[in-house]
Amino acid sequence: MRFAPYALLLSIAVPAALTAQGFAVNELGTCSMGRGGVAGASPCADGSAIWYNPAGLAGLAGTHFSVGGTLITPHGGFTDDFFGVKTDMLHQSFVVPNVYLTHQFSNRLGAGVGFFAPYGLGTKWPTDFNGRFDAYNTQLRSFYIQPTVGYQVTSWLSLGLGVAYIHSTVELHQRADLSQQALPGFFGLPPGVTFATIGVPTNTDFADATLNASGNGIAFNGGIKIKVSDRLTIGGHFITRKAIKYKGDATFTQVPTGLVLAPAPPLIPTPVPLDLVLAAQFLPDSALSAGSATTAITMPDQGIIGFAYKATERWTFMADYQQIVWGWFNSLTIDFANAKTPDRTQYEGFKDSHAIRLGVEFQQSAKTTIRAGYLHHSAGAPVQTVTPLLPEGARNEFTVGLGAQLSSGLHFDAAYQFIQQQDRRGRAGTTFNNGLYTFGAHLFGAGLSYTF
């Protein structure tokens, strides 16, 4: 029996995104989150410049240690065109961490190291949802550890460079539909005839697959800041793409169908439980025996350019333009160590995504800062690949934030972000778009920073 659907086991680059285009995450500092993620020209003074713009370390006085996290609570669902039945995603929550340590070595030189997760995702659907044959539970986490240096070249120009070590893990759970599988040769039928031909109903689960895999890589993050005047600064950063090679273990568990093959002499002289016939496919050295699998997923290059304008002593206005180069992700090739599980190249056809971010800060007092932001970005997934793996679309997002000086060295930040994704048509359990996906999320950020 060929088991082609399980060539999807490693199509983990496209599950539902947590908060941003594709599976990118931008909430890597609570201060920046409160102003819509705008930090290209004026990173916050909490060390998060390590991610948002390494050149910002050049002007960061003293020694800073900060730790924070963003709690993400997504919600969404799929409404079927034919019956109008809505299936809700199961409740999940995620915490995206960030830790930064920086030190000013001279008036011109600053350096530090950061730990953060700029790419990640998670989606979970009921096991009776038709989309379970694409995936019903997916987790992708990519953690970066980035040593970074910032240097002030002149009074108006600063540059920065970081080298990020990446460790990424993935977990995927998926079901297989028996009706779509080819009958074994001993049934005496022509090759390619499926179990549906002998009456097996559509959406009959017979196997559950689980994949756990991990990979590592290196990427570079460069930044620039230009002080145009005492009020206006422009700047940005660019992080290089990296194809992570994943290697892991694929396991397959038989799901009982309860079906019985009726007598069909001379091949089937008496009724035979179908599960007994299928069990042979899960034995060692069979098509569904456990084994290793490999693939490569590209963490895309992305860049931001923006400005910060200090209109008064209290008001600062900022804006960023961001592009994530998903266009490199056109297909996914999966290689199974088990020769009886056929390899497969799957089309994804991602396109670059674009975002406009607007932010404002109001210095209410010497100890209190109020922030707000808005951003809009386009989708990375094309209409052909909107599935339970990635029911992603264009989004509008709104943020508010608060910064408070608790003591001479201790600073606290809090932020809230609301995501409203535009409804988008996609598919679940079919080869054509057959319903409507909805998605939204609430995000809560908190962070502490201490200056020595």
C-alpha cells in the first residue's frame, strides 16, 4: 500500500501563525510591542535593539538586563460551505520569551547578547475536523541566541551587527484517510484503485502520525541608525535567511476503523476485519513503521526601515515599513529514511509579505510613558495553500502600552495587542477551497529591565 499522504508529515513550515506574516513573531520586547512593534529608528532602552536594530546598542548607556514575555491567546475557526458547520480551533496559549543583556564599553561601543523567538506557530483542531488529514496539532518553535555589537562611526551614523545561533523544534500530529489509500496488490485490482472503490467511506481514519524533529543554523542581523537632526532619526535592520535542516522521528499508530470485509470468494472466503488486514502496514519494515525523516525549512530574510520624530519633549511619532521575503519558500521536499514511504515535494508558493507600522509615545511624567500603535500587513500564504496548517490572511492590529520607572534602576513595561485577521477562504479535507477561515488573537506583554 502506498502511503503518500504521510509525505505531508514534515510540511511544518506552514501551520497557523501566532501573530504575524507567515509564521514570524514580532513581539520580542514589551516596550516596542506597546507602540505597534515600531523600533527601526529608535529602539527601546531595554536591550531589545539586539533584535530590532543592532545599531541601537551604540548609544545605550550603562549596563542593562531585561526579561519579558508575551502571552498569546489565539482563536479561530472554519465554516464549511456545504453544510454551514463551523469548527472552532481548540483553546491554546503561548508564551514568547525575550531576555537581553547589554553593556556600554565606551562612548562609541556597545555590545550584548539576546535570547528571543522571532519565528513560531501553533494550531490545534478537534480530531473530528475534516482538516485533521492536513494536521490537527502543530507546534513550531525557533529560538535565537544572538551576540551583538553596535558602534557609533560618527556623530550621526551608527552601525550594528549580530550573529544569531538558531535552534528550532517542530511537533506535528496528523491523521490519514483510508478511503484515499491505494488497495494492496493482493486484492487483485489494477494499481491505483483506492479503498473507496470497495465501499470505505470518505474521512475514515486509520492511522495517526506524529513527528518530532529539530535543527540548528546561523543567521546575521545588521542595523543602521542615521541622526538627521536633534528631532529626526532614520534607521533599520536586516536579518539574513537560513534554511534549517530538520531531522527527527516519525511514528505511526493504527486507528481502528471497525470495518469488516464482506466475503468475496475466492480471495476473501469469509468476513475479515479490515483492521486485521491493515495491521500489516504498521509492522517493522512496512510502509507505516517508525523511522527518521528529514527536510529543510527556511527562516526567511526580513528587513525594516523607519523613522522616529520627536515633535516635543513629550511626544514622539514613529513609523516602520517591514518586508519578509517568503518568496524563497516555494516548495518543500521531504525525505523519509523508510524506502517504503515515498518521498514527496509539496508546492507552497509563498509570496513576500509587507507591513506598515505606526507608533506614538507620550512622556506623561519623568516616570511614566504611555504608548499606542497600529499595524497592517499582508499575508504570506497564497490562496492555494490556505489550510488548517496556515489559515492566514491580511491583518489589522492595535496596541497600547505603559512604561513605569519603579526605582532608580528598575523599569516595568506592559502592553496589550489585539489582532483582527480578515476572513479568508481555504480548504479542509479537500483539494479545493470549501469554506471560510476566521482568526484573531489577544496578546499580553510584560517586562522588567534593570540598569546598573
